[in-house]
Amino acid sequence: MQFRDIPGLEETKQRLKQNASSGRIPHAQMFLGPEGNGKLALALAYVQYLNCENRNAEDSCGICHSCHKVSKLIHPDLHFTFPTVGPKALSSSFLEEWRKALLSNPYMNVFDWLKLLDAENKQGNITVDECRDIIRRLSLKSFESEYRVLILWMPEYLGKEGNTLLKLIEEPPEKTLFILVAEDQEEIITTIRSRTQLVKIPAFSDQEVAHYLFEHQLTDKEQADTISFLSEGNLNRAIELSASEDTSFFSSFRSWLLACYGRRIGEMLKWSESTAALGRENQKQLLEFGIKLLREVMLLKTGAAELMKVRGAEHEFSEKFALLVQLSDLEEMSKLLSDYTYYIERNANAKIALFQLSLLFKNILASSKAK
């Protein structure tokens, strides 16, 4: 993984490169950021840069012996710890699955990982045996590179067992680095938090997500824009959405709203039937898209147009629709979309639920038209 493989986050990248170039490298850092951002990918790019044999000011070379091994996650001086399942489980027992998952998607979340272990309904954890194994591994001398690095993904799963690592984190062997990759620092025990230097990593922008999807040929440009809006900076979520059967949510939602506004019962019924045929996950995504789009219209109605994220056809539609409805109507419709998303999650009959939702929207828009 090289820095150039990760979209955006230029300020954070520059900070990490400057640390490496200056030689003033904190021995324990916490890369903190929301789900689906670039924190784990940045940790990998940072390790590759630190140990690159021919790095320059911008990036690792990507072709030297060290870069080749780090990029394949097989470097003997790069160690991983991550949540597993079982009271005595060790990360080393799952390295093959971990490498495959991480190389496939460095933006994955912990539920994706546990699902790969057929353990999504079990509690993940980082065991005290794993902590002792970390101490054992890091007591060995470096094999090939200047720095020996442990990437500890999701330290939220350490619990009180993390106290086993305190002395090692505070006084590690020479040229030994800890990188904790976390999402919620409040879930990490204070004794661990206080011994790390915090590196806050923001979510991706909508533009960065859309560019990544388009550049990696996961979607066309129109779909990339729609998905980036729906994913709200979560690249993992965007990748999942790009694999969905149908991501043309805007066209579908706009046609449905106009049918409800025009009280065209036949079109409303047809929409309910066709949407019910998409599958539950796509139905939820469509309704979630609707909630976000109505929020954009609310921003227009409240004089906060500068905060809007939508562009192009979505923005044009939002401006026109804002002229047709009251703010109170938008709030009521948003609540209904949220309620019916929940009903669909709970296995309601999709065709009946969506048509009932259509009738409720028709009544709200008819009332708004009469005001």
C-alpha cells in the first residue's frame, strides 16, 4: 500500500511523511477515525514508507524488497493484532484469512471481518493470550528492516486485558512501533489511550469517494455521485453499495415522489411492485437515500443552501421540490421513511408496506398543495 493509493487525506499523509523524514517517530500512535475512512490503509502505507529502501519525499518506491513484502502483508517485521472469537484465540491463527480480507478491502469494518470468520453473531475480542503473544513477538529482534511495527486494529476490543501491554507500550524495545487503529476512543481503556499519540483521520469527502469508485471502475460517474452522497464519507459502505443490483436511487425516488404528488395511483402501485422485487437491502438503501435527499430540501427551506451536498440533477430537483412542500411536510415524510425502513428490516411485506407509504405521501403532498 502506497500513500498514492489512498484518496485524499493529504494533510495527514504529509504529517506522517514528515515524521518519518525527521526521524522523530512516536513509538505509539493511535490512528483514530470513523468507520470506512482511510486509517487502516494509512497505517499500511506508513509502515511501507518507513521501511522502504528507496523512499522519496512523496511516497515509498513500491518496488524494493521491503515494499514488496509489506504490500503483500508478509514482511517478517510487520505484525498484526485484530479481533477474533474465542477465549484463547490468537491473531496468528487467522493470518491467512486476514491477509486475504485486507488485501481485498483495506476499508472494511469489524463486522465484515467477523462475518468472514462465520462469527458475525458472536462477540469479537482481543484476548489476554493474544496480549502475551504480542509481548513474545516483539521481544524478538528485527529480521530485515529498521523498524518492527505492530498494527493493532480495533483496540476497542481489548478491554481490561490491554493492561497486560502497558509496560511494553510505554517502554518498547528500540525501533519498535505500535500503531493502534481505532474508531471510538471512549471504548479504549484510559491507560492505553494515555500512552499513545493521537492522529485524527477524517472521513473521506463525497468527491473523494466518488473519484475512488469511478477510478477503480466500480461504477459509472452518475452512480458514483449517488453512492458517494448515500455513503457519507464511508468508503467501505460505498464499495458495498457499488456491488448492489441497483444504485439508480435518485431516478426511482424522484419518479415516485412525482407520482405521489400527482396522485397517480397506478404509477404508485407499479413503483411499489417493482421496488419490492429489488430485495430487502436495496429497498432499505432506496428509503435511506430518500431521507438524505429530503434533508437537502430542508436545508433549502431553512436558508442553509450552502450546506447542501447534492449537485447536478439532484440539486435541481431539490430546488424545485422545495417550492412544492412545507418544512413540516418534509419532517413528516422523513419520519415516515425512517419508520418504513425499520418495518422492512423487520420483514414486513414490502409490496404492501411500500404502497401504504405511497398513499401516506400522497395525502401529505395533497395537503401541502392545498395550503
